[in-house]
Amino acid sequence: MKAFRYYGPGQASLEEIPAPTIGPGEILVSIQACGVCGTDVKTFLRGHAKIPPGSVLGHEMAGVITESDNPDFSPGERVVVAPYAPCLACDACKRGHYSLCDRLFEEFPEPGGFAEVIRVPKRIISQGVLRIPDNLDYVTASLTELLACCIHGLEAMDVQPGRSLLIIGDGPMGLLQAMLGKALGADSVILSGATPHRLDFARRVADMVVDASKEDLTAVLARVAPGGVDKVVVSVANENVIHAAIPLIRKGGAINLFAGMPRDAMLTLPASRIHYDEITVLGTFGFWPAHFKRALALLASDDFVPSGFVTATVGLDGVLASLEAAGRYEGIKTVVTPHALD
């Protein structure tokens, strides 16, 4: 079968590799759609400490079961597949903090989403394989993992009706967070970014859009939210943005350092403001199984329709160009479709 393999920064190729075979309790899934994620882009451009050369990238997966040795699933069923699942036995899992599982990446769909077929191990089947509702196409369903991460982030901040939400960053995550904030009933959703075509999309889903290349975010918020905003999500990997965002938070508010920061990034925060104004500083990573289920249900509902969010679909032979284009901030979301879509 064909698969797109990563070999190091700027090095990858489409190759023929052996198709996986299943063991007891496992399933094979023919990938029909797999999103190109920011992690894929960063890995391709700069490398990744946890993704070794030779890996098949892609983890936002939707497809159809072609073979099953699992009593809960049958060939022909359309499913989304999570890239990982918690062990449920370690200390973090026993505390209910599943994204911090000590063995989170111990099992994974083999070889990866940018392939024609994947093998799904039992742990992931039990917690991270869900049937796609009939009204949902494969491309939209492949957004489940992405949206699950956003749900985890906004849920941890307690975004709810009557609260204002500021999202800094106009990448796919930031735009999904704007849609999700509205779906959760946030009173005012403000998005700040600097990519013109993405800001055009943001204007369809947010209450206010700030073009950071032309406007000063602090000055804008001083006019429209003089007391600050309740919740701030930093969806751009820049510690200077975090420093600039702290003064924008209302008393009793919260900031989520959502974007993955470089390992050597350091922060200097105003301790007195955090103490006296009771500001919460937190971070979230990945998602829990419950977030994955909620994301799929939301995508299939009438309350959350990300029309126009996916700006390109490509075959496996287009993955390389898509990674390069994403590194140039072209489009919004590209989804790889290894087979002709049904």
C-alpha cells in the first residue's frame, strides 16, 4: 500500500510499504480522510523529539472498516479513529486526567493516517473508535480530533454563557475555538490574527476580529472591553504573546497557553496580579475520550457547521505540497483523501 513517510526536517516521500495485518481484537480501517495538522507541519519543517524518522504522519483519521476481529465493530462501518487512548491504570488516569497518561502513546494506529490502511489496536478501539453518524461525511468527520483538543481547552477554562472569550491566533485551532466558543454560548468572542484570508473566515464566526497587522489589540480591547476579557486562549506558539495577553484578562479570569511552546520558552508573569486579581494560568494538551465523543456529536449537530473551514483536499501524492503550503499559512485546513470518497 501507499504511505507518506517522514525522514527528517524537509525530508519525506510517498512510498510503497507492507499493508498492516490485524491481531486478536483489532480492526483494519481504510483511510478515507485525514487532516493535515499543525503538528505534522512542525514535524516536517523542524523535526519532532517524539516522532522518529521513518514515521508515517497523520493522526486526524476517518475511514471505513475493511476487516475486524473485534466483536464491537464490523466491516463496512464508517468510523473516526483517535490517535491515542489512555491506559486507565496509571496515577494520572486514576485521577481522571487522561491526557497526562504515562502510557498515552504506547499504542497507536499503525502506521499513521497518511496511508491507505491502518491497523487499530484494542485499547484505541475501546475508547477512541466511534461510528460516524449518517449525516456526516468523511472529510468533516476527520475534524473530530482537532475539535476534541479545542473542547478540552475551553472546557478547562470553564467557557460558558455570559463570559467573554479572546482567541489569539488565526490558525485552524484558533478558528475552531471561535466556532466552539459561540457554540458554548460565550457572550462575546473576539479573535486576533494577521492572515487576511483566515480573518475573513473568522468574521463569519466571531463577534469581533482584530487584524493584529494593522490594529493594536490592547488599544482595541481598551475601547470594547475596558475591564478586560474573562477568558483568553493563546493559540500561537510565542511566549511574547502570552506576556502581552496577561494585562488583557479581567479580574477572576483565566488564560490558557494552548499552543505548544518551544522547550526553552520561559515566562515572567506578574505574580501580584495573579494573586490579587485571582487570575488562573493554565495549559491543556490533547484530549480525553469524552472530548472525542463530544466533538463528533457536535460536528454532526445543527449547532456546529464549519462550512468553508476545509479549503483543500488532496491525495497522498499531494501531502508534501500541502505541508509546504501550510508552512506558508496558505488556506485554512487541508484534508488528505487516500481513496476516492464515497
